Amino acid sequence: MRYAIFTDIHANLEALEAVLARIDELAKDEPIDQIWFLGDLVGYGPNPNECIDTLRKRTDVIIAGNHDWAAVGKLDLEDFSAAARISAEWTAQELTEEHSEFLRNLPERLEIGECTLVHGSPYGPLWEYLTSEVLAERSFQYFSSRFCLVGHTHVPVIFQQPYGLTTLTGALAEESKLDEEETGEMAAVVLTSHKAEAAERAIQTEAQSTLASETSLHTQPTENEEDGENEAGNAEFVAYEIVEKSTTEDVIQNAEDRLNNEIEELLELLGLSQSMVQPTNAMVEPPEGSWTPPEGYRAIVNAGGVGQPRDGDPRAAFMIYDSEGGTFEFYRLAYAFEKTQEKIIEAGLPQYLAVRLAYGR
């Protein structure tokens, strides 16, 4: 059986349609039996209803992401960044009653054959970001299948661990004695909401700074522009001026360093720092192409994001899992993000949500 798997559309219709078209092309050469989606249909983007309609027609499996449940009131928006809150509230107003009910009833975890499907992690299905071996070490405790397929970080990554090496040591052993619900809330919500806030803040600051700089270079304010309109009465969108420019490596590295420091501080508060936990798993960057899991290993696999990639590559990401051959094929695909950018601005959503699509950040 061959499965096309992707995640994190975030109401980006152009990216979704491009990925589905590519899957159809691949299916002509070798049949694809099912399509699985791993959560976050909505949030950030301008076409929630259209994406839900399309996905319901085309996919065989859909699970919930945190933005899906936030848009229908099943998650508290206090744990979201400012931009995420704004987009969740906007999405809630845009959704049809049928689509709201559909999102409300999505499962947060499924087990199919050798695969466990969750949005964030098997430990924190909706919230936890798997960004390091330390966090992945705990997650290997919470699924028994060979593979766990995840999303949420919008970054392609693989964590692989030999069979039989899953152990609880040090702080993890003590933590396992605590009430599971309490520690789940502490580690999978508090940690990741802080991380999400820090990530959004770093990206938003850079995007707004660059946008302001480019605007001053390429536009002269008119009488109507203070109200967000140009002389023709249309929504002014200056993000196109910077689409071909790149964020400097120094800026990216500084933002990532600040974020990593905050994460490590939070990990230490939760007793999960690198010094306390010796991981038995290894983090692997997926190739653009085929990857075969080593014999005798389990793996947590993230294909990356469709509608808002965050690994510095603006192309949409998805993968094909061949259960008989035991292989994963990773794909990246360019799409017309300029059209999505324009829709975001016209919808009145935060402008940096449009700008970031060009950077893949």
C-alpha cells in the first residue's frame, strides 16, 4: 500500500491544490491507495472553507490539529500567539456551520497498521512540538507501532530509535510517577505555547522590520494610505516588493539562538534538559527523495508543512509512505504563494502572515 501524507495546510488553498495535483501525477506512474492528513486544516490562511471542502473530497484520513480545534472553541486561545489568536477568531467567523461541526469531531489520534497518527506528538497530540531528541525520547514511550507520523512544527524531520532502547531515566522516571494529565498540561501546553509565542515573535519582528524598510524605499504615502488603501481604493499590499529578497543568515541565526535558549530554559524547569536525559534516538534531516528506515529501528516522521513551511524553504512539503517497500519519499513543491499573500491581505489578516510565506519561516 502507498499512502500520500501531508500536514499543516493552514487554509492555504494554492498550496493544497498544488500538492494534490502532484500526488495525482505520481499516482499515474504508481497507484496511491490513500491520502492521510495530519491536522491544522485552518488557521493563518484565507481559505478555510474551500480547503475543508477540498480535503474532505480527496482524503481518506483526517485528524485534528490545534488550530482546527481552536477555531471551533475546543482550545483556549490564551495559549496562542497574537497572530494565531487573530486568525483563529477570523476563521471562526468564516466557517460554515457544517465545517465547524466537522472540525469539532475530528479525532486527535489514530492507529493504522504500523503507523500512529497525531498532529503534535504521541505524548501531546495537539500541542507538543518535537524539535529535539530530548523531547522525542519521551514520545517514544507513548506509541507502540513502528512509525509515528506527526506535523505541527512545519519542519521536515525524522527521529529514529533502535527497538528495545526506550527507557525512563532520571527526571523522566520521576515525571512518570506524576499524574499524566497534570504533566501533559505542564509539558505539552506550557512549554510549547511559550515556544510558539517566541517563534512567532521572532518571525513577526523580522517580517515587520523588513516590510517597513522596503515600504519606505518603494512607496510614497498617499492621503488614503493611512486607512490601508491606495489611491484606487484597493487594499495596499507591499509584500510583493520583498518576495525576491532573503532574510540575512545573521538575522535568522540570532532569532533561532534566542528561541533555542528559551526552549532550553523551559526544558530545565521541567526537568528535561540535555544534561538530565541521555537520548537513545537520533534526529535525521530527511532527504528530498527516498529514505529507508534502518532495520531494527522505530521512527517518528514529520513531512514538513504544506501551507506555511518554516525550514527556510517556501515550497510545500509532503511524503509518500510505501508500507510494502518500507520506504518514505519526501517531496517539495513550489506553488503560487503570491496569490495566497494577496488573499491574506484582502481578508484583513496580519500582514506578516503573508510576508512569511515568501521566506518559508
